[in-house]
Amino acid sequence: MNHIFGPVNSRRLGRSLGIDLLPRKICNFDCIYCEVGPTTNLTCERKEYVPTAAIIAEIDEYCSDPRRMDLVDVVTVTASGEPTLHSGLGRILQHLKEMTGKPVAVLVNGTNLDNPEVVVDLCRADVVVPSLDSALEKSFRRLNRAALCIDLQAMIDGLVNFSRVFSGELWLEVLIAEGINDTPEDLEAIAAVISRMKLTRVQLNTVVRPPLEKFARPVSPERLAEIARSFSLLPGVPMVEVIAHGASIFEKGADIGENKAKFRFLRDEELIENILQMLQRRPCTAVDINRTFMLNGPGKVEQLLEPLVQAGTIEKRLYNGKEYYQ
Ligand code: SF4
């Protein structure tokens, strides 16, 4: 399957079946912390980059075995880029709602919400998770390296207006990078936008996985907790979570058994294919992979992946004292 991956254990959403709308890497940002890689098509053009019918056909094929959906908590629409750039987003969300019967979440970068068509499309989702890393032009440009067609003020107004019309859950993700958007002025500007929005929660993140650029550095857990405390005091903010170092849902006993049931019967080749699908979207440690696929320890992951490292299909990278496959 080209557009469906998982289910994977998501830190935020539980057992998440991923729907990837775009090939690498079509985006209107080129964030310094991106886990997908450099943006090869930096664009604001909204169009059908991949035939909507092809994505819908994959969804139908996946759903043709109802047992598969028993292993899924939520369907997450994402992209190896920015999903709102795909003009078939609304149709795909509608189809997912009808076919899966599961809550549908969409991860977006916060742009395009000033476009009424995108607002109508996203209103079909149950959960929308937009990002806002900076409300100041200088740090916004340094961190997100947006295409010139992106206007920060229009983006912020779009976010605020969307928060007023969307009736589902709206979780705003803010990623803080050391020395870039962690100044008091930056945090005040973000807080001012949060105060104007109607949110279900704010999620604070930092650079935890190997970033695109080496100069994208994390802030400490203590600093993140301090920022979370200050945001939680803002009027109208029901919840602030630090997701950077959070425990994943798969650490809750009941879920482990079910995932194990799915992956235990996969042959090594199928396991490797599933692991590669996951690595295409984000770098992972052997411990991450072992937890997701419930193997017999990180040693088994190394045994499976070492030949691929030797062959140059994937590589290992040391980041913050941890070794990541990517
Ligand atoms: S992090 Fe998201 S928004 Fe930023 S460049 Fe990567 S895919 Fe685009």
C-alpha cells in the first residue's frame, strides 16, 4: 500500500492508522526540525498531487477485512509534507468517516486555514492538530522557512477563525527550539495567539528526533515544563501537555496484547516492510521499533535491520545520545 501505514502506536492518539496523502516532500514549509527530510517542492499550490481515487481505493481495500479495523483507535491523516495542499482532502476525510467508523484526526502545519475550501474540508474531521511555532516574523522564517507566499498574519488569523467554527477537538502543537523561538518575546507572542483561540488543548514539543538541520536543538525538559505552566495560566486554555518526552499508549498493558497479536504472525520480510514504512515517515530507535511491533527486544530489531544498514537502504544516526534508524 502506498498511502496507508500502520497502525502505529502514536504518542498522542493511540493505535493510529496513518493515511499519507502526498509523496515526499511537497510542503509550503521547510522546517529546520523536519523528520521527513528537505522539502523538494516548496509550494503553496493546492491540487490533486496524487489521484484521490487511488487513495480511496486503498482505503476500501484496507477496510474490506473488518478485523483490521479492530486494531485501530483512530485514523490519522497526514502527509510526507502538508496534507491541506491536497485538494481531495475533504472527499478523503468523508470517505474515511463512512468506511472506518473511527475518529479521524488530521495533522496540519497551521497554514491554509484562511482558505474557505480548506476550512470546509477540515470540518469533516473529529480532531485537528495544527501547529504554530512562532507568531513573530523573524523566528517564524528561521524555524519554519515558509514559502514566500505564506503570510504569517493571514496564517494566524486563519487559525483563530478556524478555532471558532470547528466543532471537533482542536489541539494546537507548539514546538520550541533552543535559541530560536524560546525568547520571552516569542513566548508572549504565541501566548497572545493562544488567548484568541478556542482550543481543546495545547501540546508543547521540542526537537526530540534527529532534525533536518543540526542547528535545530531541543530545549530542556525543565524549560518545556516552565513554558507549559505559563501557558496553562492563560484564560480559556483547558489543558497544556508536554508531548516531547511523553509515555506512549502502548505502554498501557491492554494494548500490548492486541498489537502483539497482529505482528506476531508476520514473516520477517513483512515485518521489515512495515518497519520501513514507519522509518520513511520518522526516524526511530530500536527501542521504538521493538515497542511498536512487539518483537523480542531491540536485539531482534538490530538483527532484522543490520543487513539493510549494510546495504545502504537505511542508515543509523546518533542524536542526543540515542541511535536512530532512518
Ligand atoms: S515538519 Fe511538517 S510542515 Fe515542517 S517541513 Fe516537515 S512536513 Fe512540512
